[in-house]
Amino acid sequence: MILYELISYDVLRVIWWLLLGVLLIGFALTDGFDMGVGVLLPFVAGTDTERRIVINTVGPVWEGNQVWLILGGGAIFAAWPPLYAVSFSGFYLAMFVVLAALIVRPVAFKYRSKRDSTAWRSTWDWALFAGGAVPPLIFGIAVGNVLQGVPFELTPDLFARYEGVFYAKFAGLLNPFALLAGLVSLAMLTTHGAAWLSLKADGPVAARARTIGTWSGLLTIVAYMSAGLWLAVGIDGYALTVQAVANGPSNPLYSEVVRTDSWLSAYAVRPWIALAPALGLLGIVMAVLGLRAGREGSTLLWSKLGISGVISSVGLTMFPFILPSSLDPRSSLTVWDASSSHQTLFVMLVATVIFMPIILAYTAWVYRVLWGKVTEADVNGPGSAY
């Protein structure tokens, strides 16, 4: 037996679908609070010292947290090449905006305190705000568009062809449901940032973060429930009309796909997936209550649970679809027909089993070393504070 045949092709495909979800959730749980702190920076800090306290709560860890985004992008590229090709070509301009925001953020971290000028520092503070607000907003908008279906079709040689010119495609992304999804993402990570500041800062900064985080958490709950209702009654879903060949070739055109009344029909087939949105709502509600009560560690954990539930609810609702096509449903990409080869998935899994525990252990060690609140003495004393 060939070594990679120890795990069947269909099982490997599901494993990598799960691992992609784990990587995206990992990015949201870690770099998510970095971005949330950036969003909160202009509003929770009244003096330059307070702003430096806010920045230094994430300064030592944001680079490591962003590794999860790189891992997620790498997983899409290697495990799901059709998804990588079709999605990045369709969301090209949106991804460029995200990339620009992610480039601005490290520059702002490094240059903000290089000059003792109020205007200089204020400019970089707002750059950190943009670097924190733009990515979650764009990612949420992208998810909203994926749920509605993306206007592409595959030619017989599997070349992706989009409808319209690039600027019209970008404008088309900014539709009402997608903007609501973007609001869910932005408000959710703002709440996550507030939970982090409640844990890592103290005094007026933490108090203001708890106040703003309470309101952004309530906004997250209302927006998420509104998006779910809209998805139930106003957005078409997708379904396979013929049982998929789970271990077949990666050619979406072999599948038969039709549009259905609602994505939520999946809950009738797999009722257990309702656990994901339930945990999402529970986590955000408990995070809001924790912020109001001044609890610290448990609030951050509840926020992490809420984010995990919200993101999981999207993937579980859509399964087995990962990128449906509104232009030609038969071109939709699914878990069963958009992956790399059997051997590639197996080799990548072996590498993941080896290196993922190392990454997790190192990350845990870094957080343990850097544990504790950031105080005024920390940022004004000797050292390498931002």
C-alpha cells in the first residue's frame, strides 16, 4: 500500500476543511483582538501615555498573531488551489485594500513614537485604527458575498471567468447583506479588543474599553441575529442534486448543483450544527455581561467562544460548499471537488501534525512570559516599549 493511502481521500478532504476553519478561527481569536484594540485606540485613551499603554498591550504579540493569517492563506493555496485562484481573482481589489491596511499597521507600530510631535503621533494612531478596522470589515463583507454566491463561472478547462469589470465587481461586493456581515465582523472583533484591554490595561483605559465593548457587543448580537434572519428568508442557498463523489477528481463541473430556498435547510438535515450559532450568541452575551461586571479572564474566554461559534456557523451551514457561484451554480466549489491531490493533502497533514504543536507551544510560552497588565511605569520606564 502507498503510504498516503493510509487515510482515504474523502477523509483527508474533510480534515483539511476542518483545519482551514481552525486556522481562520485561530487568526480571529489572536490577531482579532489586536485589530479590535486598534479600532478602540482613538476612543479609550485620552493622553499620549494612555495611548502608549493601549499600543503596548498588543505590541509584543501582534506579529506572532498575524502568522495565523499567513497559515490560513498558505492552507488555501496548497490544499484548495481552485478556491485560492477563484476567490483571489474575484476579490482582488478587496484583498489589495486589506493588504494595504495590514502594511500600514506595522509601520504605525514602529514609527509612532519616533517623534515627539502631537500631530505625528495622532496620524499614526489613526493609521492603527484603519489597520484594525479595515481587515475585519472587508473579511466580513467577503463572507457575506460568499453566502450569497459569487458571480463567476468555470470554463471547460476550469478557467474562472467573472461577470463585469474589476471596479464594478468591487462595487458589487458592497451590497446590503454583505455590509451587514461586515458590521458583524467589525463589531465582534471590537468587543474582543475591549475584552483584551479589560485584561491587559487598568484604570481609565480599561474602564472606557469595557463601556465601548459593551455597546459593540450588543451591536454584534443584534447584527448577527439580523443576518441570520435575513439568511433564512432572503438569501438563496445551494444544494447538490446528485450525491457527490467524495473521493473523486477535483473538477467542480462534474457536480450537479441547484439553488434552494434557504441555506438554513441544512439545519433540518444536520440539526446538531445549530450548536454553533447558539454558542456564538452565548459567548458574545456572556462577554457583554463580563465587561459590564468588570470580569477579566473569563470575559476574554467567552469572547473567544463567541467568535468561534460565529465563524463555525458559517462553515457548517454551507457545508459541503466553500465558494458557491451565483452565475453558474454548477461551477460552485465544494469540499469534494476543489482540493489538491490525495498525496498532497497527506504530506501537508504530516507536516501539520509535526509543526502545529510547536507553533502552539511557542505561542503559549510567549503569552506566559508576557502575562500581566501594562502600566504607566512599563511604558515610561527603561526598556523597548512602543
